[in-house]
Amino acid sequence: MAKRGSSGLSLVVGVDKPAGLTSHDVVNRCRKIFGERRVGHTGTLDPFASGVLPICVGPATRLDAYLTGHDKRYLARIDFGASTTTDDCEGELLHTAAVPPKVLDKQFAQNFLREMQGKQRQLPPVYSAIKVNGQKAYEAARKGHLISLEPREIEIYEARLVEVGAFESAGVEESNFPLEVQAYWEVEFSVSKGTYIRSLARDIGKRMGTYAHLGALRRISCGHLDLSDCVTLEALEALTTKAALDPLQLLGLRFSFLSDTQARAVRNGNPLSASQLTLYERRCVTAEQELSSCTSGVYESNEPPYDGEVVALIASNKVVALYEFSAERNMFRSRCGFSIGVSRGEA
């Protein structure tokens, strides 16, 4: 008998979060859609932001630790001429300043962004979820207390200019804080985990000799999950389980197909010797081609397992466990098991 609030489902979907909803709002909508209490997201998006939000349903929520901390890609609009308490359009106005003419020079903007690429240290926003001495920075900020945050190592893999523009202050709705002439850059950023796009906007403004904040943000990829793999909440209500994604696509792990005997051992959490598992890798093809080892979607890996490698184990076309390899013992041991497996989607 299923537990109360349990749907018997275990799957992962990608939601195109609309602006105006919190990530938790999306989780609540998904709970109603699937009739499942255990729903979680990986990778919070601010309410004003939209785009890729991975959602785990049922026992698949145990995957959240393996679906966080990935590189991300964003489409961001940086509004020049004003700073805010939160470094984005949701904060209160702090300062305003004239915008230098060079900001509207497309060639200058392209060169500037190109020079931003690479490893660097970034000071997180005051309003962030970073904890210091057990207290979240944004909770302290709301109480009028400022927590001293330390710069963190990040990397900007790419900063590509999409558009440079300006809009007049009269009747402007795009910017919450219009000046006489407000300039903006629309930029596609590809960044490492832990990078705050709000902080990038803030710091770009300072380097331009003015102020800036993040005016709009859309996440277009999160790890191996792209916007093209995501559906709107309205579409999800119609599709339900048909929107399930193959977790192998999102995990980016090597994997092995289990025999019936091996599957029984894995359900009991028993270790497996390296010789018992044949490892496979994904090709960059559609999910339908990857549902079986007999298709061109996957191929046998030539590389042996390495110490500490985590692999996914598949039985009855579901991910039933994640196992970690120990080179010292030449064995795979259980890291995470799924009582009913995680669906690999519908062909």
C-alpha cells in the first residue's frame, strides 16, 4: 500500500519556470499535478527569473544531491544607471548615476565582455542564501544586519553580447528605475557553479563608472538540462508522466544494465565486483534512442572505472541505484538506491 501523499511515481522533469513565481511555488504546483508529496527542485531561481528548473518527483528526490552544483547558462539583461539593495530589479533603489556614452558602444561592450572571461573571485550579493555562522545572509539583511561575505572562486566560460540598447524614461516599463536615458546590455553568460549573475551586473556597472543591476534573467541551461528539454507548467498539467526525462541525460554518469540476478543483489544494497559490470556512455542523440543498450544511443566504454567514480545502474529500464567504485577493493558499493527505480521517460 502506498504511503499517504505517495503517488507511486519516481521521475524527473524539466520545468520552464515563469517569472513571478518562486521555485517553491513551482514545487507546490507539481505536487498537485502528480499527486505526490515528495517533490523538490535542484537549483533555485529567483522569483523575477524564468527558465530551466529541474524537478524531482517521488523517490527520485534522492537524486537532488547529484543534480546540483553544475555549470549554468543564462540570458541576462544588465540595466545601467541605478543600483539596488539586492543587485536586481526586485530590490529598493540605492543610487543613480549618469551612464557613460561608451556603454552604448557595441564594439566596446563586446571587447569588455570578452575580457571578463576566465577564472576570478566574486563577492556574492548581500541578499543571498550563503550561510555565515549558521545564518543565511539574506535573513540577516532583512533584519538590518549585514554579514561579512568572502569573495569566492568562479569562472566565466563565455560572456557573449546579444544586444545593446537604451530606452527613454517616459513610460518605460522594462526598467523599474528609469533615468533620463537608461542603457542596457543583453548578455548570454556561461558560468561555473556558484556564480551570481546579480553580482556580475553590479560589478560591470562599477567598472563602467556608473551603477548597474540585473533587470531580467532567464536560465537556458543547468548542467545537462537545456531549455529545449523543459515544459511550461500548463504543458506539464497535460503531459504529466509523459514529460519525464531520462535521468541519465541529466546525471552525465556512465551506466550499466543489470541482469535479473544483479538487480536482486543491488536491491539489497550488495556490492558488485568491477568484472560484473559493463559500463556504457551516452551519445548526443534523442532520448528514444537511448532506452536500450541495443540502440545507437549508447556505446560500450573503453575506459575502466576510476576510484570514486559514481555510475548509474539500470534494471527494467529504470535507474535503480547509484554505485561508487573503490579501486582499492576493485568493487562497486551502493551510494544511493531507489525503491521503485527512477523512470527513464516514455519512448
